[in-house]
Amino acid sequence: MIEYLLYIVLYGCLLSYLVLGFIFSFETLLALHEVESAKKWIRRFDSPKSFKIKLYIFYPFYYLGYFFLEVIPYYLGLDNDIKPLDFKKIYEFIYGKK
């Protein structure tokens, strides 16, 4: 019985990490393209310190989202240019320069 509950907790944590990671990475990729609604959304829910922490926690999702939303469309000819994934530029767009 306890093993069953541990599996539920483990799968719940794993699914929460996946869902939150994809949501946060998509919003960050929108901020890479300087979308104002993404800037407002991130500023509403995150302080500069918590944003940096989330950048570290969800680091693998940025590259996965970047690959599917930037690299693949570029090589398929659906997009003319590819933006480099620069976290400093994203942070400066959202919170301004330090």
C-alpha cells in the first residue's frame, strides 16, 4: 500500500515538472521573440530572483522547445532566420538591464 502511494507521489511530481517546464519554456521562448504579453506574464508571476531559479530548474525544456520551435522550422524552410537562445537577452528584455 505504501509503495502504491509513493508511486502516485513520484508520478505526480514528474508530471507536474513536465507540464510546468513546458509552460515556462514556451513563455520564455516568446520572450526571446520580444512578445509583450510574455513579458507581462513573466513579470506578473515571477520576481527577478525566482525567474533565474526557474531558468536553472527548467533548463532542459528550453533547449527542447527551442529545437522544436526554432531549429526544425528553420531547416524545413518554414522560417527565414533563427534566433540564438540567449538567456541574458531574455532577462534584459523582461526586467531591464542591471
